[in-house]
Amino acid sequence: MISYNSLFNFTFEVFSKMGCNNADAELATKVLLKADVRGVDSHGIARLSGYVRLWEAGRINTKPNIKVIREKYATATVDGDAGLGLVVAPKAMEVAIEKTHHHACGWVSVQNSNHFGIAGYHAMMALEHDMIGFAMTNASPLVAPTFSVDRMLGTNPIAVAIPAKEQPAFVADFATTTAANGKLEILQRKNLEAPLGWIQDKDGIHTKDSHALKSGGSLLPLGGDREHSSHKGYCLGSIVDIFSAVLSGASYGPWVPPFVSFLPLPENPPGKGIGHFLGAMAIDGFREKEEFLSHMDNWINAFRNAKTVEGEERVLIPGDPEREIEHERLTVGIPLLQPVMDDLEKLGEKFNIKLD
């Protein structure tokens, strides 16, 4: 186990060494480590070395001029200037939240950004204002559409955060694939097989080989195959790609920049960088806020009290597992796999930073 504070100080120093100012280094660290404390280990500190490699390859600008390039009423488009998505996305979400004060909602598309950590962080920003938050992003093309062997989409997550009154907020944060690529990476680090339905090989045959992506395989849309409705996962991933990139002017489909620095950038991309789509809605634009919050409590309680199948203890509300893990990890520390610790030690040597 390693404490949150130790990881925070180390990560802040790494982003600072990369050239981020103090405010951006702190923000990037908060967003990145939110994944670790919420149990989304695939998107947290394990990705830090990947950001460093992208920066070394000149693909991340640590001093970006993030700006609104188009704006009309409740909508806007933000250019992230190739900045860390960990910084670009929350700043764009602030634009969306600000618009709710004038229009009861705000919708912001983002171009020219990079990987933004967990989508849930950005959606949950709206909860601080008793608003409903939305966040989605396209990602490196690792996913084959139903009936294809070509990698055309990313894992393209969707997050929705909805406040309640006495109950904890409803927070749904999920990839539009059967499993996020980060979970596959965890299996690779542990030398474990993947469940059937996660990936297919280069010929479109389902496989348990967790390394299949390295030999031309692809991740599968949510559902895994046509009989289990993978076409619906394909639709969800496509919606995210269009809202995040076709709408914003970012690159989409097979032209999305790869997260790994050793792969070349796609030739003749139709847009700039990775794209995001963020939104905030003021509840009182629909009904009295206190009424809504009370009814969200009622909704949550009704589902919590639903009869369970034999062998299961309770029905979970989206956000429950992550909230419980967050409480535990902030108290007792964050577990890290040895390969991740090895990466952090190398980063410490590179930047002359000590990890307690």
C-alpha cells in the first residue's frame, strides 16, 4: 500500500518537471489519482509514464493556451492546444457549468486534447453545484465495429453524475466496450487470460489471449458479439465519437492519435487531437431542485431495496463500489502492482524525485 499523499506529491513533481505550472500540475494530479482512489486502477497512476512518454515525443503541450474558439448561447467549442486532457477537460467543464447560470445548461465540445483520465471526474464536477453532469471522450482506435476486424473506435467512455439529497450521488462511468483497455493492461501485467467476449484476434475470432491487441487483434464493443447485442455497444461508441470529435473538430474513428508514443500519428487526420464532450444541466430548469433531490433519494432507496437474487447481498447503485473503495483507499492506502511500482521508480530516477 502507498498513501494518497505520497502518490500526490510524487505525481505533482512529475507534472511539474514536465513543465506544468503549479495550478495545472495540481489539477492534473487530482484528476489522475481520482481514478486510483475510486478503484479504476487502469486509468490512474499506471498511466503516468505514458503521459511522460507522450510529452517526450512532443505530443503533449504542458503550457497550453486553452481557449473557446466558438460560442453560441449554451454551447461552446474549446481548443485544448494539445494540452494534458487531465487539465483541458476540467477547464472545459468549468465553461459548461458557467453557462448554466445564464441558460440552465451548458454543452462544450473539445478538440486538440489528450487522454483525460476517468470520465467520472469531469461529470462529478457538476455535483458541487447540485447540477447533473455529463462527460465523454473518444480514444485510441482499438475497437472493431460489429462484423469487422478493423480497429475503428476507442473504448469511448460515458459518465453521468446526478445529485441526490441525503443519498450519495448516482455516478455512472463506463466504457462502451465489454472491458476498458486499461483492464486488459492489468491482465497483461498479471500474465492472466482475458474472459471470452473482451477481444478478438486479427481474424475476428474470439480469444482469451490478453496480448492479442499486439498481434493485430481488437477490443469488442459492449455485448461482445451480435447475439449479445454488440451492435448496441457499437452504437454507443459511435455516438461518443461523433459528439466528441466530429462535432468539435477533433480527429475521429481510426484517425484518433494513439495513447502509446511509439506508434506513429495517423496520416492526414481529419481533425485535431482527441475530442471530448462535456455538459452540465441545472435542475431548476426542469423542476424545483429540492423536489428533484428528494425524488432521487426515493429512486435510490427503491432500487437499494429491490429483492436480490439468491447469493447476492444487495442491489448496487451506480457509483456505490467506487465511493466505498475511495473511502477505504484514502484511509488505508492505494495498492499498486509491482510493474506499476517499477515504472514509478524509473520515473523517480529520470526526474530525481523520491517516492516515499
